[in-house]
Amino acid sequence: MNEQELEELYRATAPRLRRYLGRLVDHADDLTQETFYRYLRAGYTASGEDRVRILFTIATNLARNAWTRTRTHEELHERTRAVDADPIERIDLIAALRNLSPRERALLWLTHAEGYEHREVARMMGMAQASVRVLLFRARRKLARLMERER
């Protein structure tokens, strides 16, 4: 990949990756850069949408690693409880999402925000397509319960 191709790929995908990672971790900019670094270092020869899928797979793995290193579920719940949420105001989707695991957030983001199909998400996250369906169903149900509690 030459410098111009890299620049085009970065411009086309970095904002999407940054938004995705921003839903999973606090240091999305750093992980976005690390994603591209690892992509280049690995020497992938994919093109088109396959490049984007590979980048999202790398980003998902980096977010998962960062999550296990820096946070526990208990810390996340404490942080969420600290958010002042007036029940009369709108539902705080961000607070509800913070109560989901990184895997649940990744599944929801990749399918709903990025529009990937279950088979593509399965490849990106290294799991069976049937597992994606089941885990996505559970994540949606959990998010709905959390949002109901936020009201």
C-alpha cells in the first residue's frame, strides 16, 4: 500500500472507527491510530470493503484488550451511578450503554450504526454467526431494560 492509498483509506474510515471506538473506550483517538498501525504492520493486501472489515476487527480486538486492562465491570457501574439523570428528562442512552459489556456495545454498534450483517460481525469479532444472533438479541433486551430503568 502506497502513501496515497493509505491516506485515502484513513480519510474514508478513521471517523467511523473513532466513533465506534468512542462508544467502547475513553481513548478512541489512540486506538484509532493503533488500528491503522497494526493494519499496516501486518501487510494486509485486501481492498475495498474488506479493508474496512479488517480495520473494524483490529479495532474491536484493541478495544477488548484495553477494556480488560483498564476497567472492571464494577468500576463501570460505579461511574454510571455517578451520572445525574433526572427521570423527567430524556433517556440517557450513553448511561444505559455504559452498563453493557464492551462486547454487547460492539455488537450493537457494528450491526445498527455501521450496518454490518451478522456474518460480517461474526468474522470481525471471531465468533460464530449463531452466537452473534443470540448475543445481539440479549444485548438489545438488556439495553431496553436499562433504558426503561432510566425513565
